[in-house]
Amino acid sequence: MAQTSRRLFLGQAAAVLTLPAMAAWGTTSSSGTRSAKRQFTMDLTPGTIGVGVPLPEVIRLAHEHGFESVAPDAGYLAKRTPDQVNELIADLKAKSLVWGAAGLATDFRGSDEVFQRGLAELPAAAKALQGAGVTRVGTWIRPAHDSLTYRANFDQHVQRLQSIAHVLSDHNLRFGLEYVGPKTSWTAAKYPFVHSLAEQLELIAAIDRPNVGLVLDSWHWYTAGESVGDLLGLRNEQIVACDLNDAPAGIAVDQQMDLKRDLPCATGVIDLKAFLQALVDIGYDGPVRAEPFRADLRSLPPQEAVALTAKAMKQAFALVDERATS
């Protein structure tokens, strides 16, 4: 399926088996009360750190470096026989790993022709994910448009995302949407669009599908000027996935560029302890993955890139869970 590249857009514009996280570290209360222990998983999503290896190798690297979940690859799974998928699931279980969140390849941001073509291809990908036990899918919302006003863009998003959500729901897949927070991104085109948590919640409410929720990101939370209170106002069931990043030092928040981030805890600019503690407090039980957009990281061999990412993630998780460093 065609996929609009977020990296390309932002560069141009700015110039089993998802179990409710690791049972050994606590379980979500059926009463809905907030947990005092970490429920979310340290997730390896290879594409965000420039690692382009097949899914079995991703699973091996995740296990070797202490990750707890792995991003599924719908394209890979769709090309496997049922027996091969079962072998992959068995390997995942044997390594005490679970699935994180898959990406959405359907392009809903461009022409109607492209969208309809991608929508027609979506059921096959969704079926492949469902067959492997995946339950989470996520994507991002472009924060500005050259020709559509906010209202026109909003209406188009509601219509198209409802259609996508319907297909995913038919395959027991939750659908997460991520807002893009930097001012340098939402002012890069004529008409600003959704770029804050409050606006994203409004869009989700308008889509009005029970399987649609949020993809949170510490970077967008920071660049949107949001607070811990904003996070504490959420419920676990509203969040599908979460990204964890730090920001370059010495740059004003309104001047931060979306393709110039850093690994968690690299600079201390973003208060990751507060961010993660809020996720602990609301009992979030999904994947947390790094998305640093660091060119030097993406140029490393897979083993080294995963090792550096694991080290950074463990340092961040240790802010709220001392066992993350073990």
C-alpha cells in the first residue's frame, strides 16, 4: 500500500498478541483504578531508528537488548503462510515479547483516488495483523494544509478516518492518531490544522468510533506546551501507543524542528520523568517506543542502533521503574 512519508512531508514543510503489558510488572485493575506500577512496554519499532531488517531479526534484536514488545510489520505478515505466522508467534512468546503497534500504510492525506486505492488494500493488511494477534495500529495527522481550511480539512479527516476505523474495527484493531506539535510544522503551510492534544481529542470525538484513540508523544506534548495535568486527564483506554523522545538543548520551544529530535534522556530538555509518571498513574498498558529522527543513529548497523536505543530507553524507564535497568 502507498504510504505518505512523514519524514518527507516534514522535511519539505519545515525545510497472541498485544497483551496488557508485562504481567510480571503489574496488571491493570478490572475496576479501572489507576495503577502504581508500570504497565507499558519498552517497544522496539525498527523503522524509527533506521533499522531495516525482517521481522524475525527484529524479534531477535529486541530480545537480546531487553525490549518487551515489538512493532509488527503488516507487509511481512501478509506474505507469510499461517504456519510461518504461527512459528513467528511462538518465537515471540518464547522470548517473552508481545506485539506493539503497527503503522498504517493507507494514505488518507492526499487525493481521493490515492485514498480509495489504499482503503481497498487495507482489509488484507488488517487481516494479516489480526491473524498474528496484533490489536493496535497508529498513524499521524499532518498539522497544516496548503489549500484546505481547518474546517474543510477536519471534515475530510472525519470522513476518511471513519472509513479506516471501520475496516480496522472489523479486524479487532484499535486505531491511534498522533498530533504533530511543533509551531514550525503547523505554520509551514497556509492553513494550520490539528496540532494539540485538545484538538486531537475533538477530532477523535467527531470520528466517533469506539476503536479510535490517541498516539501520544513526549516531543509533541512538549512542543505543544502541554502539562502533566493534560495527561492525567486521559484514561488508559484512550491511548493506543506512545513515543518517547528528547529535544535538542539551546533551542526555544517554538523554534524546535520536528526532524531534529534526540533519544530519550539525551538532553533533559523534556521532563520525561513527569511524562512517564503520568502514564504510570493512569495505568497506560501499551507500547512506548523511541522516535528520535537522528541521522547518525539511522546510519549505524542494526545491532549498534538497537543497542543505543535500548540504553536510552532503559535510562528513561528507570525514572519510574528501577527494574528497567536490569
